[in-house]
Amino acid sequence: MINNYLNITSAKYQPIIEGHTKSVAIFIQVKGQAMEWAVPIDDSNTHYQEIKRQVDAGTLTIADAD
């Protein structure tokens, strides 16, 4: 598990893109990194697994898309 170094400070769903009915990624900010990451909503993605773990633990909330 990657939770030892992925300190997510904020998370927001990507706006729905044409041809899809829901968000396909989550934008995250990671402490100490200036760049925003786009994490695919995919159960096999280790970063997505960590986002879900933090949400389930109550330490992270994913904001709605703009």
C-alpha cells in the first residue's frame, strides 16, 4: 500500500467529459507537490485504492466537480 508517502491534501472529481455519464478521474493535490494529479477511477490503480482507503477511514472527502 502506498499510504506511507501519499499525503493527499485535497481531492475533487473531474468534470464529466463528453461520451461519459460520470467522472472518470479524481484530481488530487499531494502535500509537497505543486502539480495536481489526475487519478483514474479504476480499482486496479494503486493511487485510486489509496484515495478510497482514506475516504473509508474518514480522513479524506472528494469534492464534487465544478
